[in-house]
Amino acid sequence: MKQLSERLTRYVIKAGAVPEELYAVYQYGFQIGLEMLCCFITCLVIAIYLHMVSEFMVFTSIFILLRTYAGGVHLNSFFACFLCSVTVQTAVMAISCIYKLPIIGAWFIILICGALVVKISPVESKNWELDDDEKCHCRNVTIKIIGGILIFAGCCTLAGKHGIVSLTALTVLVVFVSLYIGAAKYKIEKCKDMRR
């Protein structure tokens, strides 16, 4: 991915669309974008194979919205991140197909994990450290996203779509776990950096 992102960056600089001074910024942006696209396409192909495209859309929408603003664990290599993301998404979709949480249990998970996501967010990483204004903005957006998830889950409950409510609960649970793992990883990395 890095080589392809470097080629793309050289191309846009050569075309005059971007100044040379911004090479590192654009190269990183292209690399992250390509890695996310690769993961998205792989998960979509798996969802199509499993006949779970609507479940894929629900999981991906909630997961991306929450992870973008709340943060979470960031692994140290593309391959590790790719493997973890594809495995987790496929596992959540498979579990939601095999087992549906009781509606009360699903709501319990959504409410408790949603509240804990808001409480701990945003979780920083070594490559994503925020100032106080950015933290405030991310937390406010996370609160709005959780509110949207509650409305979505409420509408699904009223419509009798209990499987989607169960999937929503599992997705919020996965994000919650990711946040706490990410917070622990960040704390460990900061301690190691301070010892150096």
C-alpha cells in the first residue's frame, strides 16, 4: 500500500495539484485511504458471499462513525489491522446470523456500552493525539452518534427488526471493547516512550 500511495502522491505533485511540501501529508492520506478501501471491499465481498449485505451496511455504518470520532485500538501494521478488521466484522455478522440477542439484552448492551463509549471517548493513539478542542469536538460528535444509534435501534424495535437491534448491540459492544483496548495500548506506549 505504501508504494502505491507514494506513486499516487508523486503523480498529484507532478500534475501540480499539490505543493511538494505536502508530500508526507498526502502520502499518508492516500495510504490510509487505500488500506481502508481494501478492507471495505474485502468485507463487502464476504458479506455478498454470506448474503448479508444489509447487515454489512449496518455494522460498517455504526462502526466507522463511532471509530472515527470515539477512537479505538490502532494496530501497528496494515496487515494486522486488516486481518483483525475482517475477522471481527465477519465474526459479528456470522454471530448475528446464528444468534439473536433478546431485545432486552440488546437494549441493555446498547445503553450501557453506549454510555461507556461516551465516557471514555475520544481514545487517542500514538499517531492520533488530540488537543483539548479536538477532544471536546470528538466527544460531542460521539454523543450525537450514540443518540442517532438509539433512535435507529428504537425505530428497528418498533418495526419488529429485532435482528438489526441485536446486530447494533454487537457492533456497539465491539466498538466499546476496541476503545478500552486502545486506551490500554496508548497508556502502555506512552509509558514506554517516557522511559526512553
